Amino acid sequence: MSDPQQTAVEPPTKPVIPSGQEIFDMIMKDIEPDLISTNVNTLEEQYGTEPEEQKKARLEKYKLAFAEYDKRYKEYMDNLTKDVAEYTKNEMKKIEVKNKEKEKDVLADLEASIMSS
């Protein structure tokens, strides 16, 4: 019979691994929406007539946004790696339990066969 405490623990859900663009946009939208993939192609049109001084300030802002993105991306990937490892460990444990149950059945059948001989 299974341990009631073990059944109370919720197994980790299968991690969703988004595409690189999805990860970039998800992180960058909170930092600098101008730089998400759907907006980057409109920057020239949007800022094409701005004075050089404003352009330099905007580009500096983008540089800081990418530095913040790098930091948040690392955190995101660390968490995703942890989630994948936890999920993998849980799946391996389920396979081990299933194999042990099969082994018990095989041994029980073998024992029954020996006893009936």
C-alpha cells in the first residue's frame, strides 16, 4: 500500500519551454517595450526624426535595458533548469516505482510456478 504522505505531495508539472523569441519578449516587455520583437521593426519609423541628442539618450536607455535583460534572462534560465531537473527526477522516480512493481509481479509468478511444480 502506498504511503499517504507521498500521495499528498503534488508532482511537479511538466515545464513549458518557450522559444527564444518568446523568452526574449516575455522578459523585455517589462523592461523596455520598444525592444520586443513586434516593435523593433517600427523604431526607425517611430523615432526617425528625433534629434541626435535624444537618439543618443534612447540608445543609452536601450543599452541599460539589455543589461537588465541579461540579468533577468539568467534568473529565468536558472529557474527553468531547476524546474526541468525536478520534473526529470520525478519522472525517473515514477519509472523506478513501476519497474519495482513489475519485478514483484514477476517474482510472485516465479514463486508460484516453483511452488506448483
